[in-house]
Amino acid sequence: MAKDKELYEVTIVGGGPTGLFAAFYSGMRQMKTKVIESGGHLGGKVAQFYPEKYIYDVGGIPRISGEDLVRQMQEQAERHEPEMIYNQYVTAIDKMDDGNFALTTESGEIHYSKTVILATGFGIYEPVRLTAENASVYEGGQLHYSLNNRDELSGKTVMIVSKNRVGIDWALALEEQAEKVILVNESGEFQHVGPGDEERLAQSTVEVRMYHEVVELIDQDGCLSQARLVNQESEEEIYVTIDEVLVYQGIEFKAAPFKQWNLTVEKNKVTVDAGMAANVEGIYAAGDAVHYPRKSMLIASGYTEACTAVNSAKFYIDPKASAQVYSTVEYKYSE
């Protein structure tokens, strides 16, 4: 069992917008900060579900895509160089005899911290994996389960595997950037489509292959180069040349184990006080993970709650610290 014995002042569980803003503000409060993200990338539900869509309700930003918001939030969070840990799902949070916390992950890693801020949302959303032969070989490389870093797909032939409206959204979003977009649907219809979705797809340059299943991804010189498809009606096999694959076949939800962490829960969320403190002293929460009367489920709400949680953690560690800090003062001579 590997152990990171270094003691951090704040460990944030979850790297979505709330977790990233908490990391930024924790750095502003001059606390040694770590972020533990269960997946391979940051951004939470914003990156997972609507990277190509626009967000209009973030203060001071009239309109921004989910992808750009995540990119800018990551840049902001990294200002104070927090430790970023990826692909580790926290399964246990134990308060030790010295008052510090030991956070154990599914892989057996143990992280130590004076305080914990939960920015987990409801839990994690795992994409349904592509079962085609050799698919797992390209995960994390040329096979993607979310539309992040669209610029990396510019000028490439992209195959999208989906029978959902999400696949249509991704295909249309990439139409002008990619050299070619191929949308593969194993059935004869798209699920959850809205008015005009299929019409826009039909009028686009996207190559749509209905009733086709991807059965194999093929390597050439160490890179993904082709996909073998089977027509579900005629059983005919075809080979298509591709550079990248995007897959959306649905999501599997795994709830955060709040009760296992001995936290008071209401409506499957952590009950917090006005300082975002949970019932276990030294543990705080923010964003979609928390419950309190008239809670708003907005990105902007998560930002405010993150600041409150960080300030509470700072006071817990150092009761003589100032109640809060201001960026105009902290960065007065740093730009």
C-alpha cells in the first residue's frame, strides 16, 4: 500500500469547477493544497456533459463554452501550484488520533491532510465503455469519452460512436474543425433528440452510418488507424480510416460514499452549516455535494461555497488568521 506521508493543510476531493475554485482560493490563503480527482481529467460534470455548450450564468462572463470555462478555471487554480492527483477515487476518510485525516483511495494510496473539502458533487459519472476489440488499448490516447480539447482534433478524421443526441451535438460541434466527421449509430434512430437536431445533422457534412456497430479498432505503426464496422442489417463488414474516436454510450452513476465517511446526509448530500462545515470537525463541503435550506444548484453557488469552506478551513487550522483575503490586495504587486 503506497503512502504519501506528506501532510497537506487542505485536501480537496473532486476537480470540477467548485473544487478548482476552492484550490485557487486555498492557495490565495497560503495553504498547502492537494486536489484528488477520481477521473483522468478536470472539470467534473461541465467537462463530461456540456463541453461544447455555452454557459451564461457565471458572473462577469456573458458567454463561455464548458470547455473554455474548465480550461480557464484550471489555469486559475494552478496559480498557486496545488498538487493535482488524477485517477484516484477516495473510498475512506478517517480522522486520526492527532486530529489529521487519512484519505484512502481505491488503489490503496493514502493521503494525509489537516482538513478536507468535499467537492464531489453527487458522485462520479462513469462512461459506458466501448466494447470493440482493442478499444481499451486506445483509452486515454486516441479514444475519448468526452469532448475536451477540441483543438487537438482539428484537421483529423474523427469517428463518433453514439446513438444519443450527444453524438449529434459532438458531430456538429466538430464539423468545421475536423477534416472529416463520421457518426456511427448501431441502431436506426437517435435517442433523446430535440426539435431540429436530425435536420441539422442531415444538412451537415457529417457522414452518418446507421445500423453499424464498431467491432474492432485497428493499429498501424503503433497508432490507431482504422475501425472495422459491421452493418447490423446486411452483416457486411467495412473498414474506415480514422485518427480519433469519441464515444458516448451513456453514463453509469456511482454515488459518493458520504455515509461511509460518517457524515450526516440529507437528500443524499452532506448537511453543512453556514461555514460549509460537516458534522465531522475539519471536514467541509461545497457545490452540488452539500445540502442546506434553499440551496441553489448553480456553478456560481459553488464558487461562493468554496470560498466559505476554505476560509473555515483556514480558521480551523489557525484561529488567529484573517476571516478572508482579497485578490486586489494579495496580487497588488505580483502582476
